[in-house]
Amino acid sequence: MTECIELMSDALAALARGEVYQPLRTIIRPPDAQGLLGLMPAYRHGERGAFGLKAICVFPGNPAMGKDAHQGTVMLFSRETGEPLALMNASEITAIRTAAVSAVATRLLARSDAEQLGIIGAGVQARTHLVALSCVRSIKRARVACRNQDHAMQLVNEMQDKVPFPIEPVSSNEAAVRDADLIVTATSANEPVLEREWISNGAHINAIGTHSPQSREIDSATMAASRIFADRRESVLNEAGDYLLAAKEGAVTPESIMAELGELVINSKQGRISANEITLFKSLGLAIEDVACAEYLYRKAQTEEAGSWVNF
């Protein structure tokens, strides 16, 4: 996780400097299918340059069967010849890099004294966010809420020995986020799971669960009250139901998006400007994040002679 946080900071900075070519993802959503297929290509210039593509299926019913909702592969191709270099597990990369990006956002935007963490959701991302956010802030306590209390308890049992602070399962979303300095929404909800009246002034929110124009985790009042930051503006304006549904209600406009994370990394835009403001990072996940991970892991696998190497 610590490696990936720095890797994501570097990749987002490259995006902000114009060193990345990345179209919007293509979503294939057949009306009779149980899930969808997303195609996420990107190209990076320079020494760490490569072509890459993540092909990812999202099946919301998978967690009930004990499977990750995200299933797919990340493919890496040579910048010089186009030859395939690597095929990697997209679920593992997505799990780690999504939380690592939230850690970058938290490092840039959360108050330095933030120590109370509230998480809504108890799946893969809840687990990786516990680890990631503990890398960038001195967390004293985490509270976790989930529609299924058994899932929240299972998370506590699995993760308590992996972080240096107590994790408490709670019975409601409000109980998870009341008085929290850091909030993570990591659900597959279609309707808001977070309400403005529950959120303390000065909190930082990582909104990472929804990724379609029709679904949202954050209510319009919270969107309106927050200074909003994005992994990429274009993605938020086209794909984020948290933003689009709030905009339809007149709560936000494109000017509500203060900056992209990469712009904060390279110091071309300003992040938090007061201790009392609410900051919100809307995460959609970018192809360049996956390509940067794949390129890094490819080089690491070469050095350590890891993985299964085959002739192509």
C-alpha cells in the first residue's frame, strides 16, 4: 500500500502535466445482463510510458456469493512495439490502487489532526481503505456500518490485527460518521447513504462506491456544502451520479469542482483552505492508475523473477 500511494501520486501528477492520453471509459451494459463490462484504456509518455487496458466486469451480486464485485484483467503493452507484456488480476490492482488514491486525497485534503474514521460499507474497499488511510493519518478509532451487520463483524474479525487502532461495528450509517474527521463511502448503493446533518465541519469525505450517472452515495446537501475534488473533471461531469444528480437538482455546477488531485500534487491548484470546511473527493477510478500499477509491477516482476513468464 505504501508503494502504491506514491505510485498513484506520481501517476496523477503525470495526468495533470498532460503526459497521459486517456479517453473516457466505455461501458457495455446489456439490459438483460447481471453486470456490466468496462473498458479503460490509457497511454503514458516518458520513461515509464506504456499502453494499457483494463477490462473489468462489475457484478453487484457477487459479494453475496463471496466474490469480489470487480472481475477482470489489466493488460500492458510495449510503448515501442505494441507487444503484449503482461496480463494481471484487475481485482487485486483495483482493490489496492483505489484505496491508495483515496490516501493521496486524504493526505492532500484532510486536516492534519484527523483521527476518527467512519466507513459505510464492509466489502473489499472498506478493508483496503482501513490500511490506506492509516498510512497517511494517525487514526485513533474506526467505525464501520453495513446493511448486513454480520458483514461488518466479519470485517472487524479479519482486519483488527492489521491496523493499530480499534475497529467498531455500528448499527447505522449515522453512527459510523457522526463526529468523524475522515469518512469513506464504499457501497453499491443507488440512493444516498450519507446525509449532510451527520457530517462535522472540517471532515474529509472519500466517496468511492458509485460509478454510474444513475446512482449516488452522497446527498445533494452534502455535495452543495463541500469543496469537491476529482481524480478527473471529465469523468465526474460524465459518469458520477453523486455529481450529476445533485447538479440536476441545482445543488452544484461544474465550478463546484475545485481541482483534480494531480493539480494539487503539482501545486497548480489549492486544496483545503480552512479547518472548518468539508472537503469531498469523488473517486471514479482512472485507467492511468491501472496502467501505472501494471507498468510498475511488470518491472518489479522482472527484477524479482516473479510471475509466470510465457512466450507470446
